[in-house]
Amino acid sequence: MKLLKPVFTAFILVTLSFTTRAQTIEPSIGFSPEKGLNIISPDSSMGFKIGFRLQQQFVLTAPFYDESISAEYLIRRGRAQFRGFIFHGKMDYFIQLGMDRGTVRLLNAEYRWKPDKHTQIAFGQLFPPSGRQFHTVSKVFQMIDRSPVSRFFFMGWDLGVRIDKTFPVSKSFAFKAAGAVTHGEGMNTKTAKGGWAYTARLDLLPFGLFNKGGDYSESDLFREPTPKLALGTAYYLNTDAFTEYGNPAWDGLEDNIGIYYADFVFKYNGLSLLGEYINRTVDNEMININGTIMYSDIISGDGFNIQGGKFISETVEPTFRFSLLNPNTKAQSFRSNFTRQEKYTLGLNKFFIGHTLKLQSEIGYVRDTYPGDQIQDYLEFLVQFSLSF
């Protein structure tokens, strides 16, 4: 027994030693509404996160010009997201799959190099830094969807390189600059023989940086304690668009697409106000090919959107939006579509866990003007339940 006692003691010590070492090499695994399912290595040199977004929507449309009422229930967005980092956060990767149109689409597929906390260089399939609402994540929308103006002029994902840089000059002033060079042919499309697309964006923040990146999150969930304002402008030029954004039949016609953006966001103590103006021009939008008139798939025009909201409690926010859209009259007439659209919307948001879990409802009045000054008015009622992490 006297011999067994020190042997047993040594065995316990060795076992505890191995147990302690095993515990130190186990990765950190966590799950939260903000971060989703995340795994981080013991030395924090690399990590991985899985998230998803599911937005279910009910739409009721009631035209004034007849007695027909249509109802629609759909999965507005289904997203699966995979993020990770290596080199202690210097290199990120982001993959996003869209699963809301009966098939799986690769949306984002990009690497993001971060040489410092104010600089990011991304390459792969990504969003060019164009209008504010274009690259505001749908999870943090104040209204149920983008404005009719943003949706009409939506250009989508492209393949290329993007650089973002923040300049925090002082606590009361900062500015952001971003630029991108993409091939200008849309998602996962081989580079065509047309030209490239170039995007540049500048944001001025005269009262300093927003809390937790709130200039690209539409409701003032963080209750900015002092007024915060961001003024932004951007320009997008797609030279000789050829495939998805242009028309292959127009090869060699230099179908340039130019888009100008101007926008702002203001937040203070639960109040938020956002505005955006977009103007798009399309070269050779209408041409005659062997006696046949053809129009580009991308239509020129301009539009303006303003929206806002104010929290009346910790979790309830009434909202409003006004959108005015003026697409090219000839191109729209060719398609028998509206030549002008006005939309007035009132909404109500209920936040259960911030933007992670929320219920949104809206009622909108829409007036569409068609060729010959024909007017069609209708009401639109929407309800959306959103779960994202």
C-alpha cells in the first residue's frame, strides 16, 4: 500500500496535467443572436462563423381601378452566410448563398485583407461601393425592403477588387473613401470583351463616427447621444457593358452606363432620417438594328427617396417613406410600363432582439403614371417577420 500511494498520486498528477493541457488547446465555441455560431482557435489566430437570414413576407395589393385584390405570401430572403478569419483577423473571407428563388445562388464570395483597423481590401464577387442603400445589409433595413428607387436602379454583385478606408481625423470629424474596379458583367460571369466598371465613393461625417457603424444601419437602435450626420456621394461607370448589364447584340457600340448617387443619414436619440438621389444615364439605350427598335435592359432615369423613424419606446418605431421615380419615358413606353411612380408609405417596427428578430408592417399608397397620362392608384399592405444572425 505504501508503494501504491505515491504511484496513485503520480497517476492523478499526470492525468490532471494532460487534462489541463487538453483544455487549453480546445477551441472557443459560442452562439449568440449577434454572432451566430462561431468557433475561434485557442490562440485566436483563426475563426469561423455560420449565420443565416430568413425574411417571410405577406403582401396584399388593392388597386383603385378595379375590384381585384391580390394576396401573396413568399420567402423574401433566405440567406446562408459563412465568415472566417486567419492571421489573427488580418485576412477575412465571406461567402453568402441566396436560397429564395427556387435555386441556390452564390452572392458574395470574397476575401478581405485588413492591414489595419481602418483599411480593408476585398477581392472576389462583391458589391461595388455605390449608393448607401445598395450596400446596407438587408438585415438592418428600417423599412421592409429597399426603396422603389434603389430597387429600380439596382446593379447587384460584380467580380473585382474593392478598397475601403476610414479617416478618423478627430472625435468630431471623420471621412470615408472607397473605390472598386470590377469587370462590369454581373454575378459569376466570365469577363466579356467589353470594358470594365469603375466605382468611387466618399462619405463625410462632420460630427464624427456613428456608434457601431450606425451610418449603414438604418434605425437608430443605439440611440446616438449626440447628433450624427453622414453625407455621401458616389459615381459608377460601366464602360462598354456587354452581357448581363448590356446587350450582346450591341457589341462594339460602347454602351456606357453612368450612375450618380447622393445620400445622407442623420441620427439622434432614437430619431433617424435618410435620403438618397440616384441618376442613371445609358448610352445607346435605344437603337435601330435592321429596322427593329431595341432597348437596353438597363434603363436611364432618376429618382429620390426619403425615409425616417422615431422610437416611441425601447422596441417600437413608427416609420415613413416617400419615393419618386422617373425612368426614361421612351424605354418604359416601349415596355408598356409606368413612366413615373410616387409611393407614400407608413410603417411600424417591433424589435424583439434588435435587427436580429423583428416584425415589420407597412401600408403604402402607390400612383403609377403610364404613357398618355393614364394613372393607376393602388394600396399595398405588407407584413414581414425577420430572423437574422
